[in-house]
Amino acid sequence: MAPLPRLGASRVLIAACRAANSISPAVAGKLRGLLGYVTGLGTNGRAALQPLSAHQYGHSCIISPALAGSLTFVEKLFSEASMDYVIRGIDRRPEKATVLSDASWKPQPPLLYGRGHVAFFVFFPNGASMLAASPVPDRILAKLAVIKPRETYITSLEIMALCGVYFSIPYDQLRGADFHHFGDNSGANFSSLKGYSPSPDAALMISAYNLQLARAGARSWIDYVPSKLNLADLPTRPDLPEWPAIRDRIGATEIEFVFPSLSDWATW
């Protein structure tokens, strides 16, 4: 079945489940198969299919909050015409911008969740550049701990730094743009590339990232860069004595770092 018929079939099936206020494991499996093909064309929403997968192998027909959120995410993906980008494409800007993102984290007693920083640089083809850098608020670290207890937060913060780029860049500069994105954390890079992570907080952020790209008709190619060559490493360590001089020399326009939501699948 081609993408557009699969898209139509998915919409009909979701509407029927909403009307019945139930979804059987068999129907969940069918819907996951349809959506896995449609969303897989651009990795949009692939992580949001996790609740459907869990339901498929369960024994209940009740729509759980997680499953309801997943369906809402998919409906939002459809309703915002974001699938237009996935299926047909839009006019592209002629050259790629270059992105470098990074994060840092370390335990810092008596802080319960330690201390983290995120940052990125964007270098546009016209010579303009942007910098966003921010400490990670305690409320966000606490939310990560609630979603999944952990000993270290670095991989989640690396994903947060990567995804946050596309919420922070002004929309008029995101629309139709291509980005060559470099990060030094292989786990974060790979999860973002495949559009899926078994870690629930990463799955939330990666789905937000893919939906934001689809909204804007933007594309991002993600590659690895060694930490020593990652310029974005510097603003994640603001206590480095050489950082202010380097920042002034680069002269990038500083913008706010916008954190991707960790609330639920229906937030974006």
C-alpha cells in the first residue's frame, strides 16, 4: 500500500478507536504497522509508537493515558500538514547550515540531580551565526529522574541539546532549511537518527524534534565529531577562563535555548 492510502487508512482506524473508546491488541498491531510505514518515511513519530507496541502485546482494550497521548501525537502530526513534507517535500534552501551541539553534566552535592549545561552553535551559509547556551533547570533534571531513575544524565542532556536546536532557531530561518548537525555523543546521535529510543524521556524529545522538523519542512543530517573538535563544548563549561574571549571572537548572535517538552506525547 502506498504512503497516501496508508495515511488515509490510519486516520480512519484512529477515528474508529476514538469513537469506540477502545482498541484491541490486534487493532493496535494493525495501526502500528500502518503508522510504522507512514511515519518511517521521515522518522516522524516513530518513537511515539511505543505505547501502541506495548498495547499490541497486552490483553486489554482500554485506551491508557500513554496510548491516548500517542494517538493524539499522531493526529497532530497529520493535522498540521507535517506529512506534506514527509510525502512530497517542499522547496529547499540551496545550502546547508552547520550545527554543533553539546551538553555537560556532573554530580554536585548537595544538589540532588547534579548540574548540567546545554549549548549549540549554528553557522548559516550567509556568514551569520547563532549561539544558545543555558544551565539545565533543576525542574527539568527532576523530571528526567521521575521519568526514568538514573545515575547519570549526560546522554539525555546530549539529546536535549540536539533537539533543542530546532526549537530555538527562529522559525523563519528553520523553514525549508537543511542542517548538517554535529554532536560528540554517539548514543544521542544514533537515537536521533533512527527516530527511536527505548528510554522514555529520549523518545519524548526525539518525537518532538522530528515533529518540529516536519512542521518546518526542515531536514537535519547528524554526524559524529570528536569532543576536542566540538566548539559547542566550550559554552557548556562556562567556568573555563578562555571562554569569554572565544565567544567574543566568534561574535555569534546569542539566542534563548528553548528546551523540548518532557510533559507528554500530546504537548507539541
